[in-house]
Amino acid sequence: MRIVHRPSELERVPRAVAIGKFDGVHRGHRAVIQAAIDTGLVPTAITFDPHPRIALGNEVELITTLERRLELIEEAGAEVAMVVAVDRELLALEPEQFVELYLHAIGTEAVAAGENFRFGSRRRGDLELLVKLGIPVLAVDTVADASSSAIRRALSAGDIDGAARMLGRPYELDGTVVAGHQRGGTLGYPTANIALGPHMAAPRYGIYAGSALGHRAAVSIGTNPHYGGTERRIEPYLLDFDGDLYGQRLVVELWERLRDEAVFDSEEALIEQIGRDVEATRAAVRPV
């Protein structure tokens, strides 16, 4: 997939444009992209970074990194993706200016977007305005109960199955492996320590079963209360893996929530519980 950041980087050819924030690239987002593909025009996705609400100073917990979002947009079938920088200049554009600069300029002949899509200064632009400005709006098959907000709520509740149903795939943690306390190695279960980027969502604290790099993974998300921790740490133990992951990007699928965090009577009791978590991870079934 070709990735650009400005309309001037694209030739003006007949395009069907799927447009939106696409955080999570969930089942509803993929329906929008598929509607553009089905036209037979060049399927082009327009997305935004940072999230407009973050650009306005609000807090948003993102489901996917920009890198993962683009990978998923490509998997959905888009041939081109334009990542539009959200800044004061963009937020000040009148809706009509946005249409001229970002849609007409690249040859847009049809647009697919969610019914609540808004654009331009004071969010005055909507799908009805696009039609008035000469750009047909494509019908998109409705995907019930799939929204980025609902996925965030499911994650906050630890409902990994619910998040997976809306995403159409397991929820993923996406970050860089950094140095940790290295306690896992002394316990016989060496873990990676993942640093998530700013604004990234994480599910309710607890122990999860999942996978990474083709290996099943038992994942601790929380503060390590047994050791009196206070900072959030994300520590997957990759079963049957031997290697150095420091500095690497690691994408971890979460399949099942196993239990809450806990404080144990002894380190031996903790090790025994980790052993049970590992066996539960071996038995876990990938959702969706």
C-alpha cells in the first residue's frame, strides 16, 4: 500500500475514498473500506494523526498505533492511504475548503464514511454536505455494536471477547520492548517489558493468555502488587521462546482474561500460580 501525507503527493485519478479516524480498524471501519473497494475505483483511505480530540487537548485512549492502523488498512484492501496531519491549520479549514483540498484535488468520485463522520471548522461538514458539493456518498453496510468507544469500554471492563467480536480479531498490545526489573527470569519465567506509546489503551489490570511472534504468551498487565509496584507494566512471557527482544517492536494478541492481579503469601506461591497461568495459556483458544 502506498502511504502519503499530502494531497500533492497523489495524482488526480478516479478514486473512491474511505475516510475516518479508523482507530482500531474494527468491523465497521472495514465495511467502510470495502464499500470504497466495491466501486472499482482506486480505493484510497484518508485517516488522521493525531486523533482530532487529542489535537484539541483532550484525552483519548487509542486502540491502535498509527503504524498498526496503516497495516490493518492495507490488510482491508486499500491501495493508498493518506495520513492527514491534524493541526491548527487543518482544524481551521472550512468544510468546503477541506473538500476542495483533500478530496477534489485527488480525483475523488465517491466517499465512504461512517454516518457520524464530521469534518471542517466547528465540525460543520457532514455526509449531506459532501453530496451538495458534488461527491456521491456510498452506502455502507451497517455493523451493529462495533464502535471504537464501545471497544474502549470493553477493554476497561476486561471483556477481551467482546472487544474481539467488535474488532473482528483479537485485541492487540503494540509497543517497544524495554528493560524491566527482570524478576521474571529469577522466577523461571523471563518476560519482555513493553512500553506503550502515549495515549494507548490497555485493558483492565490482570493476567491474560495470548500470543506474540507465533508463540503463546502469558501476559501480566498491572502494577505487580506482590512486589509493591505502582506503575503500570505490561509483561508477556512467551512460551517456548528463547531470544533477545530488547528494542524491538512487539505486537501481542490477547485471547482470554485468566484472573485478577494478586498478592501472594510467598514467592513459592507466586511461582506455582504462574505455572497454572502458563498451563491455562497453553489451553486458551484464539477468539474470532
